[in-house]
Amino acid sequence: MADCLFCKIIDRDVPATLVHEDGDLVAFEDINPGAPTHVLIVPRRHIATLNDLLADDHDLVGRMVRRAALIARDRGFAEAGYRTVFNCNADAGQSVYHIHLHLLGGRKLAWPPG
Ligand code: AMP
Ligand code: ZN
């Protein structure tokens, strides 16, 4: 989508530090990390919010979550623990309208979030 920041990162029109890419997903470092690891996992296809997911997207979302677990394992904090978050729409503070799974880890995380 023309005016979407994460589509531009996927298309390499905006720079980012890539962590992983495959046919369906791209993962990159969050520009304003909230933890020692803060990675965003995004589908290549533009999907604005969780509310726009289709039944056919079950596998895609599963692969996003699995990718988070694999990155946590690769970075050595899978057993210590980590958090995955999807923010949806204004009340959750969604600021980029292309779905993304936050992976936060590498320190003890407080609960609940604000
Ligand atoms: P959300 O508030 O859930 O929509 O999360 C959007 C995230 O994108 C925030 O954590 C931002 O720090 C992050 N972000 C914004 N611009 C960039 C960028 N150019 N590269 C990497 N991460 C970004
Ligand atoms: Zn997009």
C-alpha cells in the first residue's frame, strides 16, 4: 500500500534492520525499542488491523507467532520468557496500520502494560 510505512520497509524503500524474511513475513528491529530485544514481525501483505484478518489468514498469523518464538530461541531468552503483543486500533495505541507482532524480551517485563 502506497502510504504505509511498513509496506515501504518491506519494499526496502525505508531502511530497517532486518532480522528475518521469507515468502510471507518480514521481521525487523523496532526503531524505539522497549526492551533489549524489540522486534516487529509483519506479513508482506498489507493488512491494516487485526479486525481485517480473514479466515484464510489463520496460517499466516500462526507463522507470525511461531517466528516470534524462533527469534526468542535464537536470542537465548525463550526459556527466561518474553512477550508478544498485537495492538489494535486507537485505544491500544496502534500507530502503524499494517499489522505487526511485537516481540519483547531480554529483561523482566512488568504486567499489566499501561
Ligand atoms: P504500534 O504502536 O503497535 O502500532 O507499534 C508501532 C511500532 O513501530 C512502534 O513500536 C514504533 O517504535 C515502531 N516504528 C515506527 N517507525 C519505525 C521504523 N521506521 N522502523 C522500525 N520501527 C518503527
Ligand atoms: Zn502496509
